[in-house]
Amino acid sequence: MSQSAEEMKQKKVPTPKKRHKQDQKKRLFNKYWKSRVKSIKASFTKLKTEEEKANSLQLFYSFVDKAMKSGVFHKNRASRLKSRFAQKFH
């Protein structure tokens, strides 16, 4: 019932297939972060009180920073997003 060493080895996946699989995974990851940032930005216009807006601003900054850290946004793009969002707040 035991398998030989050759049978236990996994078959090598061709590089293009592996790359495609990695790209799909990364695309979903990026899409999650980008859509989350967009939805926070969109919900900001519906908020009434200053306290809610301040919390939303903090949340937005947090998400943009995390997205930048994980490579979804470039450092300068994250900075620009935060700056423009802050201008709407004040």
C-alpha cells in the first residue's frame, strides 16, 4: 500500500500555468483592497456628523496605508489619495 518516492513527488507545473494562477490570486487581492477604499470614499458623502466623518477619515487612512504596505498602491499614490480625501473633509 505504500507509494514509492517517485510516485509521492508532485508533478512539476509548467511556468505559464503557475504564473496565471499567481496572477489570478494577486488580482483578487488587489481588487479587494481597491474596492474597499472606493466604498469608504463613497460612504463618506453620506455621513452627517463631524465625528462620523473623522472616524471615516481614520478608517480611510488606515486602509490606504495597509494597501500601500502590501503593494496594492504605490507610496506616492497613497499619499495623493489621502491628501485629496482630507481636502474633502476640511
